[in-house]
Amino acid sequence: QVQLVESGGGLVQPGGSLRLSCVASGITFGSYTMSWYRQAPGKERELVARIFGAGGSTNYADSMKGRSTISRDNAKNTVYLQMNSLKPEDTAVYYCNAQLIFMNYWGKGTLVTVSS
């Protein structure tokens, strides 16, 4: 059974930082492209960042470029998202995604609230 479990969300003040983690089980983690998506209230889910299994190259949404870093530890089956200089508009539920060819799995999400 595939499981993706996110953690690290919470309440943070504008300008603050958070590090999200996603632990995967039930998949050959190193083969999967791992991504973070987010969904704000009333909005569609959008890609935040992606890291490929082979070589570890990364992609970022323009909204998070320069403020976030995605990384992975294949030995721990874990993908991370370090977010800095957070803004109120970053408030959303953040979801972990694992994708390989036609296989696509989601975590249940972790809530990030940026507010003073």
C-alpha cells in the first residue's frame, strides 16, 4: 500500500520559514518524480516544486522561485520543501505527490497558514 505522509505545516508570520517533509512508503522512491502542490481556499491545486528521481533536477513555480528549495533523501524515502520569506498568499494546504509514468499518488496534505 502506497502512503505519502506530509508534516511540517503550521502557522507562521509573514517573512518566516517552514520546512515541509513527506515520507513515502510502498514505492521504489528513488525512481519517482516527487512534487509539492498547494491548494488555497477557492483556488485550484497548483504545482509548487518538482524534483526528478534520476539526477535530482528541479522545477519551481514562478511564485516560489527563489524562496523555496525542494530536496530529497532517497535513503530516507523523504522529500522536503524549504520555504522562506513566506507571504500571506502562500497560505494553502500543501500536498506531496509521487509520479512514475502512469502511477500517481497523493498525500493528504499539510496546512500552511501565513498570518500575523
